[in-house]
Amino acid sequence: MVGKRKPGKRTPIGDRVQFLTMMHPDVIADIKQVAIDEQRAAWDIMEQAAKQLLKRRKSRRTS
């Protein structure tokens, strides 16, 4: 059975790695709804939000 994937396992996209976090269920539901509305993956929504947060923090530190 070489090369068979376990059900539910996903192939990483690009150089991304899995990162586990915990959030309030309402926040998760809202993120999933945004992903559906924008026809994007929930991980993509979260990655974009994290990048925006990090960019804001970096700009505050250099100001």
C-alpha cells in the first residue's frame, strides 16, 4: 500500500505546514462563513489575517 493516503489527510500546499490553534467556536464559524462567501479556503482567510497582523505590528515597531 505504498503511496496510499489516509482518508482525511491533506497534501500541503506549497511550502506551508500544519499549525494547530484553538479559537472560540463562534469565531471559527464566522471564518468558515467568510471562506464560503469568498469561495476560498478557511486556512487562506486565516493566513491573510495573520499576515496583516504581523505587518501592522512590524510597522508600529519601526515608527
